[in-house]
Amino acid sequence: MGLTIVLGYDGSDCAKAALRCCSNLLAEANGGKVVVVVAFQMSAAYVPTAGVAGAPMLIGPELQDHIEMLEQTAHQQAEEAATELRRPGVEVETEVTPGPAAEALLDAAGRHAADLIAVGTHGEGAISGALLGSTSYRLVHRSKVPLLIAPLCD
């Protein structure tokens, strides 16, 4: 059935570059399957820090509202990517999961017998690596599946 690609997506310009690469690969392969994975996690800024006066914290209903907002945004991002990828001959699935993106992508690649994992060089995280973001860096060192790490090109 053509290629099976797991696409890490977070709505960033680099993720959109990876999406375009996937779209081009699927066109060349005459179709296939894309699993769009959007992982979300709480920022460390919201984790209570013992003994730190004035540490920003969300508790109770505020915390739950924040988690629901993160999940809703992740679902919107997944659908945005899926809409861009859908066309005849291309099967698109979406997965939204809490936790680190690299782990979610590696897990999805294993479950779907992916031929390729595609990500951008860096995402929307608060701190990006000098050359590679933390997700792409982790994938380079842990993936047994070939990787496509798309640069941001104008």
C-alpha cells in the first residue's frame, strides 16, 4: 500500500515543512498511510516547586482546565495536518497523546510498522537546541526506523 509514515506535528513552521515533505513522498509513492502524532505535556513552569516562594502553580480546577486546553489544541493541530494530507490514495490517522513527543513517535512507529518517522528540526518548545530540537535529537539516537528531519526552508 505504499509508504507508512509517522509524522510528528505541533503546528510549528518546521512541522509544516515535515508535513510538506511527507505529502511529496506520498505523491511519489502513489499513496500510503500517514499517522499524525501530536504529543502534549505540561510545562515545568506549572509544576509545584517545594520551598520556592512565588513559584507559578496551577492547582485543582485551574490545572484541569489547562490540561484540557492543551489537549484541545493538540486535537486541532492533528486535524490541521490531517486535512492537509488527505487525498485519494492516502490514509490518514491522528493520535493525540500526553507525554514526550519522541516516545509517542517511537511508539506509533512500532505499532504501525512505519517505514519512516518525519519531524521538523525543532518545534514550538520553550528551549530549542542549537541545531536540532530535543525531539529530533532523541529520535536520532533512539529510532530504529529511518528518519526524515525537515529543515525550515523559505
